[in-house]
Amino acid sequence: MSSSTVTPILVSTLTCPDCGHRATESMPVNACVFFYDCTECGALLRPRPGDCCVFCSYGTVPCPPVQQQASCCQGH
């Protein structure tokens, strides 16, 4: 069996919950993105309760630490 080391996907498409606009963005490997401004309607996206970042809440791919089942930015 292999270890749980996974090469993370570093690009995710965010979907604005207000207007439905989709934007593909690069994710940092060592930081959470707590805020994101929708480039279409200007809505300020914030993580949903229980999520560590906007990629985990609104993205097609969760953030790299979550992908790797590592400790994320919660509590920082």
C-alpha cells in the first residue's frame, strides 16, 4: 500500500453563490484564502461554517491541505 501522500491539484474553479459566475483560480499551497471578490458581481465570498477557505466552500477542488488530509488553517 502507498502512503497517503497525494500530489495536490493547485487550480480550482470558484462559483459565486450570488450570481453563479465561475472563475478558475490558482490555490496557494501554504495558506488559506478566507476572502474572494467575485469578478462579476463584486460579492465578497467567505468560507461557509466548518470550511477553512473559499475553495473548500465554493470550489471544484478543495484546498491543498484538505486534499492531502493535512492540518489546514483552522484556528489560525
